[in-house]
Amino acid sequence: MADTVTTGSGYTGSATERGLLSWVWHDYLRPHMGRLAIAMIFMAIEGAMLGAISYIVQPMFDQVFVAKDRGAVYWVAGALGGIFILRAISDFSHRVIMNGIGLDIITAMQRDMVRHLLTLDSAYFQANPPGTLIERVRGDTTVANQIWMQVLGTAWREVVSIAALLAVAISVDWRWTLVAIAGLPVLIGPILGMQRYVRKKSFAAREAAAKLSTRLDEIFHGVNTIKLNTSEAHESERFETVMRRYMGQEMKARIGRAGVPSTMDVVAAFGFAGVVIYGGNEIIDGEKTVGEFMSFFTAMGLLFEPMRRIANISANWQSARASLERIQSVFQAAPTILSSARASAAPSDPGGADVVFEDAVVAYGGERALNGATFTARAGETTALVGASGAGKSTLFSALTRLVDVEAGRILVGGVPVREMSLPDLRALFSVVTQDAPMFDETLRDNITLATPGVDEARLRSALNAAHLEAFVDGLPRGLDTPAGPRGSQLSGGQRQRVAIARAILRDAPILLLDEATSALDAESEARVQEALETLSQGRTTLVIAHRLSTVRRADKIVVMEAGRVVDEGRHDELMDRGGVYARLHALQFSAT
């Protein structure tokens, strides 16, 4: 069956094929077209005011200062005041609008990235550490904000300013204008070269920033390990090394960005000198008035500032482009584990259905974790999976829930191949309690009701009681509203395990997957929780990964694995009588007792 690619953001195809700007326009700018148009009108008004300022200089000099016309004083003063007030209003208005658009776009882009990332396979997150992805979602989108705040915003205002100022300059004397800007074509080559340099160094800086975030993520999540191994100095040195690399690349990018607008001053130097020589002589000869020269000089003086800013924007665009390319690479990453285009319905009674592995093969990096695993977990029974570390037990769970896909063979639930079900329907069949009992930095209530939001209080209290959490929760000042801390750091290992068990009980899915679900509990709690889980498993298919063989002695079937294969199966007594792998594992665990 053909598979279809769907992402959280609705993004399809390759962003590179559409081009960076067209992608940003199509996906993020176009919805804000109305506000953007209003902002650009205000920017045009602000930009045009520079031309008005330079234009009013001529009557100010010729009529007020030279001709000493008292009547002109008032209208010139009023015109100047009106120009600056209008400029202030338009500047404030477009900044407020553009900042709102920028924040909306960053929010949308970060939302879409997270939605898309959550569609990707587990292998993607193994290849891209959390710090790198955080930098993509937060850091790169912030840098990319320069596109709409500068390229679309500031650049438009500067273009209007340049046009208005050139119009004033040409109206005074077109020959003076040519003399002033004659050196501009010479700068095209150097500016393009510096832009390429800035883009290269900006990309390297963003990559270094991602490594810096990864290093911080590793430090903060491994802080207890660092302290217990007294490796604080070593970790500080490692962080400093990564920081220096980032700072080096960032400094090179900033030097490149600084060099682009500075080249405009070279043109300004020769241009102004030429105008003073050429225009000064015409004024001495009486061919031009002082007011005309001051109007022209003001226009050209103001002209080079927006030109410098345009050049600076072109350099900043290279930095933004580097971030956009990194953002695109996230959107272009496509999941390989997909719902079938013609998904079959999930089994009508999955709790009463067999789970069947037929010659299942899964490989990681060329090494087979499952190598033709074949067995059946009967409906309504508890099937335990045992074997040494690396035997493939956890991979069976990953393949069953399609966190990974089998390369050969197949897996069926109730006679329906798991690859023919939609992913949401398939994963809705399972309640899972894993050995590490993952928690989120939310309240206990949020962690327990994770899979079943909106659950009523009576059902929640029943789950707490079944998981032996009720007394613990009632003893907390804030009860279920107590924060669990980052990765559940405010809870003990046993408490985290019981929260995960309560979550699974509350989910009440028809198939239970338990990965050493009671491993962190004391003997008394383990017995009670095991009893609750056995009650919960009635009428359901239950698969249990067990490292402590004492926990699976009463399982309906024990499947023994070795090197990715099922090498034996049966009840505890049968396996012990056969004296195979299971008997050896049992002897190793209980030899000291």
C-alpha cells in the first residue's frame, strides 16, 4: 500500500524548490497582507519625509536667511514642524504594526515546526539532540524575524526615502547628482563578495549555536551525574570550548555585516568632495544660489544614510537566510513511519485479540535487533518477554507500536497487520509503562491525565488508589497540583513509576505493555501494584518485559529471547524443566539466594 506524508503544519513538498522568500510569503506573510499593506503606507510616508526635509531647506536659506523675508519664517517653520510630526506618527504606527506581524509569524513558525517535528520518526530525534532542535525552533526563528522586520519593513521605507531624496537632488541639478553617486557601480562586486562571506559565516554561527544549546542541555539534565563524578571543571571547560567556537564564527559574521555598509562611506567621501568642488565653483560664479546648494547637500547627506542601511539590510538578510535554510531542513525532513493511505479498521475487540509476530526483523545501523522473532501473545493472557540485555525485548515493543518498522516479516493485532492501521488507531490500543517512567515538568494531575484529558475526579481517584498513590498525593500540601519538576525530579523513582502506572490505568487501553513496571517499588508496594495490574489485565492482552524473573513466574506464557530471536517459550515450570536459556538466566539471578 502507498503511504501518505502528513505533517502537523500542513506543509507539503520542498521549501527549497519554492525559494526562501516565496515560501515565507506563501506560508507566513500572506495571511497578514492587510496589516502589512497599512504598515508599508506608513513607512512610505515616513520615508518621503526625508525628501520633504531636504526640499524645505532651499526656501529656508534663500527666503529666510538670505532674502530676510519675515513672512516666510512662519510657513517654513510650520512646514518643518508638520514634517516631523507626520514622520513621528508614521514611524510609531508602522513599528507597532510590523512588530505585531513579526511576533505572529514567529509564533506560527515555531508552532508549525513543533507540530511537524512531532510527526517525525524516533530515529530523527536520535540523530538530532534536543539542544539542536531547540535552537532551530527558538534561535533560528528569532534570527529569521529580520526578514519581515528589516527586508520587508525597513527596506521599503529606505527605498522610498532614496527615491524622494534623489528627486529633490535631481530637481536642483542632475549633473551634481551624477557626480555624487558616480562611484556606486564600483561597489557592486565587493558588496556581493561580502554578502557571500556573511552568509557562510552566519550559517556556521547558527550551527555552533545549536551545539552550544546541546551542550547546555546535556549539562543541565546530567547535573547530578556531573556532581557525583566531580567533573564540574571538565564540563565547564567543554562548554567554554564550544562557546569560543560559537563566538569566533559569530564575530566573523558580524565583521562581514559591518563591512557592507561601511563601504558606502567610501562612495560618500568621493561624492561629497566632487560636489563641493563642482557645485562650489558654480555658486562662486553666481550660477546657483546658496539655498539650492544647501537643499542639494542636505538631500545627498540624507541619501547616503538610507543607502548604508539598505547595504546593512542586505548583509542581515544573509544571516536570516542561513537560519531560514536550517528551518527549511526541518520541514523537509519527512517521516518514514506513516499511516497507510487505505488504513484498515482496528480490530473490533482488540482486548480479545491475539498479538502475533511473524519472522519480524528490525535493524539499527546494520545490526539486527530482531532477527526473525516469531511468537503469539494470546488474547486475555499475560505474556512475559525475558532475555539478557540486548536480546531485543524493548525492540519488540517499539515494533508493535510502530516507533520503528519491521524490515521483514509482519506483526498482527487481531489478524490485522499493524502497518495497515492508521497510527492513531494503532497506538490507541496500548497502555504503556516503561522502565524509565518519563515525566513532564507539569503537575502530578497533568502527568497522570496525559493520555485522558478531562477525566472526572472519581475515576482519577480510583486510578490513584489502584496505583497506590492516594496516600502520597493526599500528604502533599498542593495534592495533585504539586509540580513534578523537570523530568519528574521532585519525585522519587518509585513515585515516578507509580505515576506512570496510574496514567496507564486511567488510559484503560485494551492492550497493556509493561516494561519492568514495578522495578522501582519496594516489596510491599510491588505486591500491591502487581495485584492491581493483574486485575487490570483481565480480558486484555498483556505483554511484560521482565528482567527480574521472580515477577513473571505466574505469567501465562514466557517468551525467551536471545540475539533477536525467540529461542524458547512456555510456562515457568516447563522452561525450568527444559534447562535451556531461561533456566540459565534463572540460575544466575538466584544463585546467591
